[in-house]
Amino acid sequence: MDVRQVHHSYRRHAVLRGVDLRLRAGILAGIVGENGAGKTTLLKILSGELGPDRGSVHHSGRFGYCPQSVVLDDSFTVRQHLDLFRHAYGLPDLRRAEEVMEALSFTEYLDQRAGLLSGGSRQKLNLTLALMHDPDVLLLDEPYQGFDWETYLRFWELAAGLRDAGRSVLVVSHLAYDVGRLDELWRLEGGRLTRQDRRPEEAA
């Protein structure tokens, strides 16, 4: 993903003031920022949901996006969600989805309706749907929200596996946990991204 000089304002309030970011293949990167720093706006632009006022966003290959707000139909089972997205992605089978669910210890919920899932389990489904087509570029917004400690660790193992397979993975959060697991860390502040070479609390 190559992001160049992205600007965006709401009326006269400038939220993004020239964001530059290059996400190389085979890298696990993170963006942190306080609430109100513009992360949501940046995410919408990176995912194509919102167009920037100025600047450009380019990515090659398959794209995956796991939003913070889970977009599920509560009346559908997990299996029905997978079948729906399999058709949408044009996939021949659910092999990759099954691998992700196994990694997240989620396979036992296949016939459970989404509306009856816990918050953490809903997030597991959300993440599975974003990963089941094996994207080359993956954007994750607060992906471990609601996870217990074991699932949290499993998430990072999954993310590292994607990186090692040559994927580009970007984790966006208002707080940075386990920054040592990241290859690059960026802070969104004042409408711009700055590279963090130390832990955020040490750089403050």
C-alpha cells in the first residue's frame, strides 16, 4: 500500500494534513493515535469507503478490511455468514476460513447465530470474514477488541504468520500493546503520521 499526501477536512476542521505511508510486502505495522486524532477518517480512506480531499491511496493484490464495528446479520449463523462471503469473494471452498477459525479456536460456533455470540466471538467472526479470501493487504481496526488473553496471543501468531507469508498487515489502535511484535510503528497526531522508534510512552 502506498499512501501519499492524504488530506481531509470536515468543513473547516482539518483532520488529515498530509499523511504519507508505505506498507511493504511482508511487514506487520501499527498505527496508534488518541481518540479524535483522525484514525477513523484515515481508515475509511485507506479502505476506500471515503475519498480524500487531496492525495492518493494505491494498493495491489487482494485487499482485506476488518472494521472495529462488526457488520453482521444477527439472524444468520456463522456458517451462513461464511457461505455468503464465499460467494461474494468467488471462492471455491471455505478452506482458508476454516484455517483461520481453527487458529482462533472458533470452529465449534459454526451453527450458532451471530446474535447469540459474545463480543469476542463476534470479533472472531469479523476477523475470519476479512481473512477468508487470503488478502495480500490487510487493514485491521482494533482487531483484538473483546478477546481473552489466549485469543489475543493467537491473534498475534496469526498476524505474524501472515507477515511471514509475504502479506502486508496494518493494525490500527488507540493504544499500542506488544509493540515489540511490530516491524514498524506509526503515531497519528496533528493530522500527520510520524515514525515511532521507541515505545509510545517512552517517546512522549
